[in-house]
Amino acid sequence: PLNLVRLVRAASTFEGASRYAAWKIERHTGVAVAITPWREKHPVLAAPGVLFSVWRARRNRA
């Protein structure tokens, strides 16, 4: 729970946070995340969809 709050704060703190988060997700899960202009502009709103797609991709790989 506290980690989620930290991620939300970090998403609006610096430029390029979406690209950084996508890199971290790919590094830890092996699933590449496409960053669209909308996801770049609204990282907090895009997060649930991204997390669902990562979850689904990992489930299909196993």
C-alpha cells in the first residue's frame, strides 16, 4: 500500500517517469510495456491497464 503511494507521487515528480517505470517493469518481469503518448501524459490513469496487461502476459507465458 505505501509503495503504491510512493509510485503515484513519483509518476508526477519528474519528466520521463512512464519510461522509467516501463523499463523497471520489463527488467523485473521480462514483459515489454509499450508507452503511448496517452500513457506518457497520464501515468496514474494508465497504470491499472498496464498492470493488467503485464499480469495477463506473465500468466500466458507460464
